[in-house]
Amino acid sequence: MTVNASLLSTRLPSVDRLLGTIPAQVLVEQHGRQLVTDAVRAVLAQYRKVQGANGTATQEVLLNECSKWVKAKVTPSLRPVFNLTGTVLHTNLGRAIYAEAAIAAATGAMRGAVNLEYDIESADRGERDSHVEELLLRLTGAEAALVVNNNAAAVYLALNTLAAGREVLVSRGELVEIGGSFRVPDIMTSSGAKLREVGTTNRTHPHDYSSEIGPATAAMMKVHASNYEIRGFTCSVTEEEMSRIAHEHSLPLINDLGCGMLLGLEAWGLPHERTPREAIDAGADVVTFSGDKLMGGPQCGIVVGKAELIARMRRNPMKRVLRLDKVRLAALEATLRLYIHPDCLSQSLPTLRLLTRPASDIEAQAYRLLNPMRNALSGRADITVMACASQVGSGALPVETLPSFAIALSKVSDGISADALARRLRALPIPVIGRIRSDVLLLDLRCLVEETIFLSQLADLATA
Ligand SMILES: *Cc1c(COP(=O)(O)O)cnc(C)c1O
């Protein structure tokens, strides 16, 4: 009688013994000796911890555990997911997805040398922001522009340059926290500027600003109301009035737009979002906005405004700390170029394409996916098509929603709870992220682009 020794439960083998087996050697070839040795040590330690010094396990079981350990370690941490949350610009899911032109430009810049700070004609040193400045001036009507890491950095650089050690007047109604990560007062404090709050949360009048202006005042600031809207008995000072008051006292007006869509969204049937051009026209001296919100580009912060103020910001050593690298600059330039031809924008810019996707198109997709979803989860959940509302996200158009359609999954008796269904969908090779509303898991299909890949994963759901 022959016995396969590896199937016998024996005392735990030594690290060397396990490493010497053929399956372990295959793992070593694929992933290197160090990682596999770590895996063997970790797995053996785990067995000893649970079973004590005389623990037993078959070699096969141990090697299987080692293989799983190694797989977990080599799986990328940052990876693609399906954003079916219904929030198009989801900060936690990476906000805007790049336009194809931006992807091509970015990968081109990654692969080789570029004229990042090099003037090809004169062979002199160039200015990295020059690759996007002219485009930004054309699109906003400003005198000058610069770009930094994100909009928080743009606000920081503006305040640090123009108001460090002095006071900035901001309406109490605009002291908002954006997504837990951007607090205007915190950015102000770290920039060295002193925040001077004027007015009340719901009402601010022109004299609230003018009466607070004194020798310590360095600037007035307007912060665009992201992710909330105060309604009812409200009163705020228009940007034109603010700029009149600021300029009467020779102070700059800084307008933090947050989203700052470059063109009027109403052209695509969407609600209007304030544009940088409008802010400039209304008299702002410095306007800041994000590149990866409605603008649909790479993460960056854009500052446009008066040439003299932008030049001072450029000379601030913090500009060097906050500058963009060649990859994002390439993606930003390519994204801005798409705006030169607005007729094509709703196709060429994914953010706009997703925001303007007709509900009927999303509904048709939902019905295409309904039966495959039902088959994958047969009997374990109730699955229907449901009308729902998508959001723009990232603080843009906080109270507006877009009509959309979702696959709705809910529990059947002795089926799976919405939470458990959500967990299963997140466990797929490309995790599917939905949202739960009163015990129903909604998969809003507005942002489902890769339908074939989504469908191909459903087999995994059936076996999960
Ligand atoms: C989003 C936002 C910011 C922060 O921008 P980031 O690009 O996330 O750094 C600042 N101000 C306003 C008004 C915003 O909406």
C-alpha cells in the first residue's frame, strides 16, 4: 500500500523543509525568496499559536495557506472599483476619471523626457506652468494663472502669500467643512493668516465687511458654498459688492470656487455652476478651484487672477513645495485643450459624459443587466430596476440631483441581507461599490462604463 506522505497530518515541519518543497519553490520563482520565507514563517507561527508546540497539519494545507498569504501581499492595494454609488465625483473613489487624451498625454510624459522646464526654441530654462497658463487665460479671461497640487494648496498659497500675519475677512455663512478634509479655518490658520469672521451664519451685509476693515486687514475672501445650502431667511453680499468694498480699501478679493466648471453647464441641460470667468468678471482678484472636480482633469489646484498677485504667489517658496509633476501637467494640458472645442466636450470629457447621460440610456442598461443579476443571485435576493437620483458630488451643485436608474437588491426570506449583499459585491475581483438606502442595496448605473467586465464578474457572485 502506498501512502502519500504529504497528506498525512504530521508535526509541523521546519521552515526550511516547507521552503524546499516544489510548490514553495514555484512561489519563490514567482515572488522571490524573501516574501515566500516570510509567508512560511507567518503560516507556521499562526499554526503554532493556535495549536501549540505540538501542532499538526498536512504539508498541502500549509502550502495552500502560504500561497494565499503571498497572493494577499502581492495584490495591489490601490485598484480599480466600479463606482455605482450614484455620486459621479466621489472623493473617496478618486473623483474625476481622465479623458482619453489626458491618459495618452500622461503616459507619454511617464515614458520619456519632456520639455517640462525647458524652452525648446532658445534652449533656456522654461517655466513648468507655462504649458497650461495660456489655455487657462483663454478659458477664464484672467491675466495670469498658476497650478499646484490641489485646491486646498491653492487656497493655502494665496493666503500665505497675500495675508500671512494679517487678517482675512470671511462671512460666517461660508466657514464650511468640506468632506471632513478641507476646513477653511484650518487652512487659513496653517497659512499664517488670521481669520476674521463677519456677519452671522445666515445673514451677512455689506457693512459687516466694511466695518471690520482696519490696518491689520490683508484681504477679503469668498468661499463657494459646497455640499450645503442655507435656505430661508438668508442674505449674503454679492461678489460685485464684495469686490467694490475690497477695492475701495485697496484689498484683494480672493474667491475660492471649489468646483469651478470652466464653461456654463446649462449648455448641457445641467444646473448652472459658477465659472471662474464669472468670478473674474465680478471683480475677484484671485480665483481658486479644483482640477479634478467638475473640470474633469487630474488632481490639482488652479489659481487665476491679477498678474501682480499671481507673480507674488509664484515667488513664494511654498509654490516649489506644492508644484505639479510632469505627469499631471501633461494630463491637465490635454484636459484643458478639450475645452477649446466645447461641442465635443460631452463626449471627450468623461465627467461631463457621465453627468449628461440620459436617464433612458441608464434605464436600458439596467434592464440589460437585470436577468444576468437575477441568475447570479437566483433565489437569494429580490432584484428589480428602480428609478433613483444621482449626485454630482465633491460639493458641486449640492442640492441638485440627476434622474437615474439602479439595480435594487433586497433581502428575500432566508436570503442575504443588503449589508451581506454589499459585502459580496465588494469582494469581487473588481469591487462593486453601491449604496444602501433603507435596507435596499442600490447599484446606480450612471457611472457603469465597463458593462462587459461587470457582467463577466457575475459568475464569481454566483459561486461566492
Ligand atoms: C473641494 C473644495 C476645496 C478643496 O479642494 P481640493 O481640490 O479637494 O483640495 C476647497 N474649497 C472649496 C470651496 C471646495 O469645494
